[in-house]
Amino acid sequence: MDFIGRVQQQWQRERPGVDVAPLGLIGRLHRIANHLTVELVALYAEYGLTEGEFDVLATLRREGVPYAMAAGELARNTVVTTGGMSKRLDRLESRGLITRRVSEADQRGRTVSLTDAGRELIDETFTAHMENERLLLGSLSADEVEQLTALLRHWAENEGL
């Protein structure tokens, strides 16, 4: 029996009138998410990046040529506050991985762009990231990965995520 199974048993013993079935899924998802975060962050650190910095560089890279976005749009696509984004951008800019310039569309706004060095770093990191994720899924068969992906997609869509 795994950790969550033991926790469920304890709660069933202590609170027999409470349905603890949801804990089986939510508890396991939470533990797996924590484990995955630790593993992913460790890989990003090997490339000198934090999780947030990886997210910024990856978002710009996915955007395609010219690998640029308005700072506000970048914040929305990475689900961070503009204040948090500013700190990330400061660090990335000081390392020569991005540039910021006044937006042509709105003189008050800024456009964030990947530099060549930023693109090279995110390409290298992303390749390693995908291999790392493949390894993290190694205990599941291809069919299990497909089934779990479909279930989680369905759940996320129903939650508006």
C-alpha cells in the first residue's frame, strides 16, 4: 500500500462517516506534482535557469520568429504577475538572454525579445527537458500515458484550465 492509501485508511478509521475517496486521486496527483516539480527544477538549474526563467524563454521561443511579445502578453502566457515578470526579465536581460525595447504599438509598453544566446539556451534546455519528461514517464506504457493525458485534458477543460 502506498502513502496515500495509508492516509486514507487512517482517515477512514478516525472519521468513518467522511468519504475519503477523493483523497486517493487528489493526494496522489499532489505528491506526483511535487515530485515532478523537484525533478524539472533540478534540470533547469543545470542550465542556469529557474523554473520561471525557463517559462519566459520557452514562451518567447514557442511564439516563433521574431521570438518577441509584449511584456503584458508574456505575463499572461506565463501566468505570473507583472511584478514577478519584471524581476524575471531583469535577470534574463542582465544575462543577455532577452532584450526589452519600447513597443512600437504603445510607447508605454515594452516588447521582450529573445537574443541569439537566449534562443540557443532555450533550444538546448528544451531538448533536455523533453528527454527528462520522457524519463519521468518511464514507468507508464504508451497506452497509459495516452489514457492519462486524455483524462487530465478532459478534467482541465471542464475546469476551464
